[in-house]
Amino acid sequence: MNILLFGLRCVGKTTVGLRLSDITDRVFFDTDSIIEKRESKSIPEIINEKGWDYFRTREKKVIKDVSKENNAVISLGGGALMDKENVESLKGSLFILLTADIQTMRSRMERDSPRPSLTNKDPQNEIEAIMAERMPVYEGIADIIIDTDGLSAYEVCDKILLELEKRRLI
């Protein structure tokens, strides 16, 4: 069974995924990183040059590829699960939604490398708009929801491991 980490931008999916894969001795996949490697470009470059539709097509292919893995930790891009085909490809995995409040995401976004706009709005309004659109979908998919606010990656991993133990998955 694969463990999927998903959520909005800057909630800690990649950072937590790397730590969780180390702790659980599972292979780690970050779908955005795989796309960047395959395209030899950053996500912003791909979006600027070829657009969101092209990116989502590449993302779908990567998700189909990693869904064939077993016993992996997979970090998904923020919009990946808005596509029902991607959700279907990943069936049988454990879906873990990572959350954070808007201020936490915004401050992490400011420290992070530039990301392409999803809405052409300023970062605060963009986060609010995307949160309103995606969170109901995310919550309907999630098996586990973990709030990352104020927690280190290792503390988030501890919460995930406790949930896995409760479900007798480790």
C-alpha cells in the first residue's frame, strides 16, 4: 500500500514525505520533481512555456507511473486530486491530507522558490480562492487529515505514524 501526501501548496508534502520515507524505509516519489526531471525544466518554466493543460497531462502520466509502485510514499502536486482519473489511478493507497492555515502557507510560500499563479490573484487571495475550491474535494478523499501548523516535519511524521498504528497498517 502506498501512502499519499496531498494538500494545498506549502503545507509540507515534500518535506514530510522525505522524512516519512526515511522513517518507514519506503521509496519516496514527488510527482512535481519527477515532472521537472522528465521535462528538464522547472514547474514555472513548464507552465510559462506550455501552459497548465500540458502540465496536467504530464502530471497524469507521472501519477499513473507511480501508482504502480507498492509501499511508497508519494507527494502529489496541489491540484493532482482535482482530476478524478488521478484519484482512480491511486485507489488502494492511503490518502493523507496535510493542512495549514493561510498565514502559515503564505509565509512558507514567501520563503520558497517562485510558483506559477493558479488564479492570477495576489498570494493571499489566491490561497483563499484555491482553499475554497479544493478543500471540500480534498476532505472527501482523505483517509487521514493532519494539521501541520506549528509542527516540524518529524512531528507531522509522528502523527502520521500514530494514525498508521491505530489502523494497524504498520
